[in-house]
Amino acid sequence: MTPIYFDNAATTPIRDEVIESMAKVMKHSYGNASSTHSFGRSSKVLIEGVRNSIASYLNVSASEIVFTSGGTEADNLALRSAARDLGVRRFITSKIEHHAILHTLDQLQLEYNLEVDFVNLTGDGQIDYEHLELLLQGDKKTLVSLMHINNEIGNILDISRVALLCKSNKALFHSDTVQSVGHYNLNLKDISIDFLAASAHKFHGPKGVGFAFIRKNSGLKPLIFGGEQERGIRAGTESVHNIVGLGESFKLAYDNLEVESAYVRHLKLYFMDRLKGAIPKVEFNGCSGDLDKSTYTSTNVRFPLSADKGAMFMFQLDLKGIACSKGSACQSGSSQNSHVLNEILSLDQLQKPSLRFSFSIYNTKDEVDYVIDTLKALIET
Amino acid sequence: MTPIYFDNAATTPIRDEVIESMAKVMKHSYGNASSTHSFGRSSKVLIEGVRNSIASYLNVSASEIVFTSGGTEADNLALRSAARDLGVRRFITSKIEHHAILHTLDQLQLEYNLEVDFVNLTGDGQIDYEHLELLLQGDKKTLVSLMHINNEIGNILDISRVALLCKSNKALFHSDTVQSVGHYNLNLKDISIDFLAASAHKFHGPKGVGFAFIRKNSGLKPLIFGGEQERGIRAGTESVHNIVGLGESFKLAYDNLEVESAYVRHLKLYFMDRLKGAIPKVEFNGCSGDLDKSTYTSTNVRFPLSADKGAMFMFQLDLKGIACSKGSACQSGSSQNSHVLNEILSLDQLQKPSLRFSFSIYNTKDEVDYVIDTLKALIET
């Protein structure tokens, strides 16, 4: 059987149309977008076209979109400059953020005189909004960084509520929206957010490109200094083909959002239904069993297995040609447990193996059937 | 006539083989290189293959090669961490470095208690090595950053000599080798350099990818924090297709170096000879008229024209389908003169228009003929 890819939260296959656009750009539009001659201007036109189209979709100005090498760089750009240039002396975040936030804040604490506060979480990994409101009452200049959709358990943040809370308490608001851009509508005219980070490879675009939204007049300064690219906020020759790939995948994601999200949502429901039928004692971590409170693209399953049997579980699935994940790919180099699950599960629950299954338009019900049968067989042996 | 691209120092056309490899990777190897399942491992194998091949060519360890989004990021990584983590309190550089160095040092001076000293230049833009030796005699912890090949005037640094000077004076040595990697042989076993920066799009590879060489046990820490990618020194999902494109273009550049560099060198000579014949009063900035002291890939020409006629010179060439440059593309967003020429030319010389013509394997003698004829006609009207 062809291997099955249920790890779309780690990265997604690139759409054929996107690959074709990128190959075309690489072949015919090789000018440096900063060059003033015709070759340069052609590249510039491509880049500004993507910027306009993303800005228009998000309902912001083109000048508020800054292309980066991905979500992690965009996160670093906002957080570092907030500490260095904007006078932020306190960060409020949660312990289940991506490491692009948590490790960056660890570093910034070494460099600057900063307080980092963590908002309380409910048992299913949701933000305690009352606690956030309480934390916001200090008078140090504060930035709140909370991700829109958690990359491991899929919990959806009430981003508008957090934005309002921040606004009324004069705090800046940054959100890692890497798991939501391309999958959920975002109208930044209605959400008073200051900074967000997105990454093309999470919505069938290329790896190594993303963007930061930086609200006008924010005062943010570069992470990478040098040339005057990106209106002076991000130096380095623009990756024209990657930016075009980002634009194409962004456009296709939103042009087809209704149909495609319905398809993937249906697949997740089908997976959960079949799973509960086949292995009645499975549980869902965080809110990932609830389609209203978690993303339609993934679910995080806790299996009724002992620790010793669980240790090899993902490896056995891999041998059967099934790709899923124990958590964030960015962490899988290390042998430690997921810091997200560590935070929200009890010691007993942590003994059982948990796996994230994440879906895309390229998955099918047949694949779900095969995966469920395989899981059932592995658990029963 | 098809437009003529004589701006290969700004960026180069991508080789067809490179585009094909990248498209293949995008189509078939979409796994996240940090994922432990088969999809992830396939991507990891591709990346490590490139790392090994670059390391082996440069005669260093694979762990000393760190992939970045390009040369500018690699420069920023080394310089920032040197100031922050390595205790460097003095930088020695020159006023004709790329802005990726100069603007980064400007910023670092705002953030850290740093001294920045500039080595003297000779009239043709060469480093005054005796002055460098003198500067190195201080006792503050020092890093020297001098580019191997100047991107505007093409002057070649005696990189081995600088490396030895740094070593014997216990200074760190960083070099922006963006214009030399892929065009000149570099054996880092013989050159005691600590850090270098390279960029694929300068040698017929993709834009938005490059690498830093970071000498083992240097203590360098990340610029971008987050996941454990690149052995913890550069967070963010790896751009697998771009890294493969970097690897393929690097390999092709060095496999064909002898033949291709001879071809381009011959083209530059032909261009200079014809130019001197057609416009006897032209002059060459820096060492760019001397093939021993400047790169075979470019030349920087000063035309015998008055300031008022010179102002529109590049624009007129562009209208005739000829792409060349007033200097670094990274600067051309701004209307200021080249900081490199400002540094080495007299006020009188600066009144005359200077243009950089840079060549690649895709250029021909016919193109040179057309460009020379066009230049002659423009100057005579």
C-alpha cells in the first residue's frame, strides 16, 4: 500500500499548480527584485502582486505584510523587536505555545530585563480568559503572544476576545497563526491584533517562506539587517519563486476554502467515529475531539495502551506506512515528551501513548479505513 | 532583440537542472525534515546529502555547515552572536563591505558596547594589510569581517593573509563570501577562517537559501530561536527544495568550474577590450580592470560623460534591453550613490556615471558586441 500521510499539521504536500507556478518563475523571472532594470521590475511586480493579494484578503494594507523565511522567523521578528525597540517589559503567553515563541522568550529573558507570565489553562488546554484579564492589569508595557490554533491539540483561541482584552488594557497582541492561515478566514479589520506569523507550507505551499503581518506604525524594527528589501524591515534578496508559491497556495486555499474545509472536516469526523467504534476506550487530548473548539484539520488521540506497549507505537505505524506524529515536528529531534501534553495531562494520562493525526484534501476515507484497521490490529496484538 | 542580462553579480539565472531537481523534490519529498516517519526521513536524507557534499568540498565537517535563508541572514547570525555570545567588543571591517555587514554593525553598536574600526583602503579599494595588522594589536576581543570579493568593484581579498593575521592576533575572522562561493575554490582546511556566508542565487541556484560556515566549537548561538533544526543553531522548518537547489547548483558550479570560469573570464576580457576600443576614455573602478586582482565575473566601468548626461545613462540602457547596475541591488531601492564608490573615488570621478557589468555562462560575445555598440552610440549622441 502507498504510504499514508496523516501529518499535515507538520507540513502539507504542495499543490501541483503551486509547483508549476514556482518552476515558471524560476525559469523566466530570475531578476533580483531590488534591481531597477526590466528583469528586476518583473520580479518586483510578482512579489508586490502577492503582497497585495494577501493584504486584500486579510483586509489590511500591503505595507503591513512582510515576507519572511517562515513562521518561526516572523515570530522572532515580532518578539525580539518588541523587547528591544518597543519597550515591552512583560510578555504574557501560555506554556503550550510553539517553541518559536517559548524558546525565543527564554532567550529574550537572558538579554533583556523582562517578565514572562503564563496564563492559566483549563484541563482541556483552553486559555483561562479571566486569568488573562487579571494578568493584563499590571502597568508594565505588555505584549500578549497566544497562538490562534494550537499545533498539537488543535484548540482554537477566541482571537477576537483576546484582541479586545489586549486593546482595552493597552497591551500589544501577537499571534502565531501558522496553523490557521489558509484554513480559517481572518479579517484583521475586525480583530485588533498587532502582529501575526504565517507559513506557506502549512497550506500546501512551499517550505521556507511565510509572512508577518505588522500593524502600521508599530515601530517594529528588523531581525535581519542589511539591504532595503521589504521596506527596510527584512533584509536579504527576496525568494521570488517561494513568495509566488506562497501567493498561489494562499489564493487557492481561500478560493476553495468552503469546499475543501468541509471535505477535511468530514474526514476528521469520519476518523473519530470509526476510531471510537474500533477502539472504544480512546480519548482525545485537549479539545481535539470537539469540532467547535478545535481545528477541523487534526486530532490528538490518547490510546488505551500501557507505557511499554506505547513506546513503539508510532514506530510500528511507520513500518505499516502510516505517518502521524507525537507532537510538533520541530521538537521531534529531541526525545522529550510533548511540552503541550506535559502541561495538560495527568501523570497517568501521560503514561499512555498519544498521537496526532492531521488531515488534508489529499487524504481519503479509504486511508482512514486502513489506518483504523491497522491501529485496531496493533492494539489487539 | 532579446534583453541582455549583464547583472549577474546581483543574481544569476537558475540552471535548468536545478529547477528540475527542485520541482521533483517539491512533488515527491514533501515531508518535514524534522518528522521521524518515512516522509520526514526522506527529506532529512536530502538535506544531509547537500550538507555533506558542501562540507566535503570546502574540506570541513558537515556539522559546520548551517543552512540559512541566504547570505544576509548568515552574516547577521555570525555578527550578532559574536557581539552577544562570544564577548566580541571590537569589530574591524571596511567601509566598502556589503550593507549586510555595515548596517548590522550599526545596529549592534546601538545594542552593545562595541567599537567598530575601519581598515584603510588604497586608492583602488584594496585593503591596507599593514593597517589591518596595526589595528589588530589592541587587546579587546575582536572580530574582523572582510568580504572575499567585493560585490561592486570585484576586488579580491587575500583571504589567507587576513586569516593568518587574525589567527596570530587571536581575532575571529568572518568573511562574506557571497560573490566567491561557486566561482572560486575555497579550501577551509588551509584558511583559518571562523565564519563565512554564502548564497545560492549568486551561482545559478535559487533565491532565499544559503549557508553559514561556522567553525566547530565557536560557541555561536542562533539568530532565529524555536525548534531544534540545524543542530539547534537555526530554527524553522527547512526549505527542502531550496536546500536541494543550493546543493545542485553548488555541485554543478564546482564540477564545471574550470571550463565555465575560463569562458566567463574570456567574456570579461573581450568586453573590456572592445569597450576600450570603442570608448577610449573609459576607466575601471577599483581593481576591476585587472583580472588578477578582481573577479572574472564583473567589471565596474566609469564613463567619460558629464553628470547631466550620466544621470539617465542606465535608464537609457534599460530601454535598449540591457540590464546592468549602478552598484549593489540591495541598495537600489534607495536613491543614494554607491557607498563603495563614494569611498574610493574623488568628487570629480563621482560626477561621471559608473556602471557594473557582470557576466555568466549564459552570456555571449554577440551580447557583448551589442552592448558595446549601444554604449558607443549613447555616448556619441
